Amino acid sequence: HKLACAFMAAEDYSHGAVCLQKCSALDPANGTEYHELLQEMRIRQWFVPECKDLKISVQYWGTPKRRGLYVKKQVFESEELFRESPAVCLQSYCSKKQYRMCGYCLRSCMRAEDVVRTIFTKEDLPRIRNLCEAVGYEWPPKIDPPQVPCPHCDEEIYCSANCQTKAWESFHSVLCPCGDPDHPVAHFNAWAYAQPDPYRHVYLELTLKMCAMVL
């Protein structure tokens, strides 16, 4: 524990984390203390440098709240405080059948009329015309272009040409079946769509996408 604190004071967080993990294994009775110190160490390592020039800081508030954002300066309505990109993200096959999202940033690619068609049947539409108009009025401005499909397959769409390019450069060039029914990814997609549990494939697809990003 003392060695971990020494590493933390020296800003050697990697070795400090190893020490705390060993402390927790050897002394499980004080595991909560070691866990909280480890969380504080990770915040100093990962978030403090990123928030140095921002109006917010990241602090560990303990269980059950864990990490949280703390405002350091005055902020104004609609002001962006913090933005980060996920290491990897995906839309499940179950939701993809109804709600189309960008294959790179997960921004909605649905238009107001798409939402209405998804929720209601054709028989419902004459009876809910006012609701349809309200959906169209309140829905965010249409994306221009509303949907940018992958030029090589029908598995992914994107909210912009920029996202389509980034996805291709990051991972989709490896995972794109390119219209080949014998492509390994095409076989995986067919298997995933056939699963009774719609989320069974998620961890496998996350692993595939992470592998593709480092190839």
C-alpha cells in the first residue's frame, strides 16, 4: 500500500495500479479502500490531463455514484462541456432491424416518416394524422444526406460521407462482406440474425471490430 502511494505521488500510475491489485488480492478485507484508491489513480492518469484546459474535472465520488463531472468555472446553457469518442461501439442486430443508426458514430439516420412507419401500421395512420405531424415538427432537422450507404455492402449506413470514410479507414474495410455471400463476415451476420437471443452476438462483434481496428 505504501509503495502504491509512492508510485502515485511520483505519477507512475501503471506500477501503482499493479501494487493496488496485489494489495487487494492479499488483503481482501480492505478491498474497498484499495478499489477507491485505484479509481482515484486512474482518474489522475486518464482524465486529469484531458480536462486540464476545460471547465470541468472528473472526480471519483465513491460507490454507487463512482465517477462524475465537477464544474470548475461558470458554464452557460447549451455550452459543450466534455466530449469523448468510444473506443468501439455498435448497434445490435435486433435494433438495426427497426432503427437505423450511423455505423460509425451511432447518430440516428431515421427521418420523421421512418419513425412513424416503424411504430404504427398503415391502418393506424389515418387516425393519428395529428401525431404524425407533431413527430415531423419536433424531429431534429433532417440529415443531409439523410443516409449514406456503404458502397460495397448493404449492412451499414452512415449519417455523412465523413463518417463513411472514417468507418472504412478504421474497421469496415476489413469487416465489409463486399456483397460476397461466402465472406466470413457474411456468414457471421447470417448466424447473428438467426439467433433467438438478439444480444448473443454483441460481444463477438465487438471483438471482431476491435481486431479490425488494429489490423
